[in-house]
Amino acid sequence: MDKKLLSILCCPLTHQGLNLASHDMLASVNKAIQKGSLTNRDGVLLDKPLTAALVTDDGKLLYPVSDGIPVLLESESIALEQI
């Protein structure tokens, strides 16, 4: 993801900065998805692994990146306390 774009993006809920999720974080998220234990903010059970995501500065919320486009919708956010 373009670093300039990433520097201007922020979480629509907390207004914190966003960073690319690390490989280890994505692995943990995808493991929870595979187990069938991860939902987004709307309560929808996630069933497809993530290839990229953005995480808030405090590490509490994650936003999926779909086809290189950040999905910064409240309903699509994932609370990382579930992991």
C-alpha cells in the first residue's frame, strides 16, 4: 500500500492512525477465521482469510483490505479482542 495514502487514512470510529497488519497478526486473524470464531462489528461470521488488513494504532481494531482497497466501514471492522 502506498505510504502516502496510509499516512492520511484513519479509523472512522476512533480517528486513530492505521498501519498495515503484520504477517503474524494476519496469521492469527486467519487462524481464528478458519476456526469459525471471528466476526465483524455487524456480527457476521468471517469465512474467507484476509490477505491484507489495516490495524489501529492501539491494536484494537482491524479493517480488511480487499483487492488493495481498504474497507474502512464500521460494519466491516474486526475487534481484535476476539483473538
